[in-house]
Amino acid sequence: MKKEIILLDHGSGGKMSHRLISEMLVPRFDNPILSRMDDGAVFHVPAGRLAFSTDSYTVDPIFFPGGSIGDLAINGTVNDLAMCGAKPLYLSVGLIIEEGFPLSDLSTICKQMQEASCHAQVLIVTGDTKVVPKGSADKIFINTSGVGVVPEDVHVSGQNAKIGDRILLSGSIAEHGVAVFAQREGMTFESTVVSDTAPLNYLVARMFETKQEIHALRDPTRGGVGSTLNEIALASKVGIVIHEDHISVKPEVRGICSLLGFDPLYVANEGKLIAFVPESACDAVLTAMRQDPLGKDACIIGEVTEAHSGKVVLKTSIGGSRFVDMLTGEQLPRIC
């Protein structure tokens, strides 16, 4: 392509659209299903129940330490499917690109999406590209939708938490939100905070290989751990108690949160999960999590109780307790 930026003609449906798709997008994501270039994807799926998810990504900035809007869009939908207990199989990708967007940046984003989809072992099988006039969007927005298969013996839901369940967290929290915010504001610190964006499907598969019952799974993205636990407490009509001393926050992340007045419990994550499992299954599931690179720091952070139904209580490190409410407003805008 002779032009170095996206033009409105790239979204016209004509020759320039065809060249953008055939020269930049299809070669990155090429597979037998996508290469047919039909209006949709036709594919075979293994026996089982289907899980379907969709999400849109508008993160600002589009490149940040540890990732970009590209791998975030792939990992985010892969993780949403994994939280349903599904094995992710196929994704669609929709691009909304602002006129004037550099083609070099689009190429980088596509490369990172390709790498992320290969890492997660999912195929991008269909998609769409639209170009909007300058000022009508902010650089690039991405929508990804995904399909996966849920084994018949897997039943996870935010409504399934039971009294007595132990709550497992796969690792330290708040890295993604802090990394994006610091990059956006041009803030520099002695230690660079890197986003934790990663696909969780392999970790989830390892957990289910224990053949233990898992009641609920959730990745605490927008609203963080605090809001996610509130959603499950309300959906399952149970109380939740978590222990501050058990929730890992890296020193550099804690320091930045203290400096900026953020509560790490409400800061977004993109490569962590929360699991609700019966007490009898806890040891086996926790051991399996710790055998995976993304779960090596997994720990028990709390339990499900009969008291204070629909609410989350934090036992503080100084021996007190307080309610952890759902996030009100938006603590960090445009982090996913």
C-alpha cells in the first residue's frame, strides 16, 4: 500500500478495502475457514454445549507495558469463554478504525492479535472492518466475539456459589489498570508496572483436569476483585468474607495505588481469575493452579458464608472488618 495512514476509502468496500483485508488482515490470521472469504464462518464443533461471548475494546493508550489493544482483545474474549468452563475455539474480529490511523500501528496490532490467538490456540475465522471520519472515534476500537465448547460435566456460573465454598485467586492484582493508567498519564516510576494480560484457558483446563467440582469462575476485569465478588454474592444470594493479608499486591503496584488514591481491590486485571470451590476440592484445585505459570501464586483469599447475604466483608490486616461495596462510578476510564 502506497499510503501510510488509513483513509476513508479503506472502508468503502472497494479496491482499497479489498487490499487492506487481503494484504494486511487475512495473511495475519490465515486459516482454511477464513480464507474462504465468505460473509460468515462455517465450522464444525465437538459435541457439547456451546458458550458464546462478545466484548469491545477501547483502551487508551492502545499500546501499554505488557500488551496492546490487540492481544487484549483476543485474551479478553478467550478468558470470558474460559470463565464459562468452555474450551475456546473460534473468534470473530471487528475493527473500527479512525481515518488517519497509521498503517504501521495497524500492522503491529494485527501481529499481536495473531500471536495472542496462536498462543491461546483459537482461530480467527471471520471479521469486519469499518473506517470512520477523523474525530468520530479514538484511533481504533476492536470487537471480538468467540465460541467455545463446554463439557457436559462442567457447570459454572456466578449463581452457583455455595455456603462453605473457598475462594481462590490465581495471583497478584491490579497490574493491568495501573499499567494502562501510568502509560496514559506519562507517569514514570522506578519500577515499570506491566499489564498481566494473558489467556487463562490453559489454567482453567488444568483446574478441571482434577475432576473436582468448581462452582463459579470469574476474571476480575473492570471493577476489579471487589466488584466481581459483589456480583457473585448478589447472584448467588450468599455472603462473602475475604482476608486482606491473603490478597497479593506487588509492592510497586501498591505504592502507585497509594500515591494516586486507588484501592487495588477495584483496579482491573486481565490475566487473573477467581474460583469458588467446595472446601473438599480446595486442595486439589489449588495444587493444580500452582502448577500453571499463570497460577503459581494462587491462594485462598476467603470463603462463602451464610451471614450478610449479598455483601462482601474484608477482614483487614489490623484485625478489623469493613464492607467492600461494588465500585461506584469509574475509577479508571478506558482500561479495556
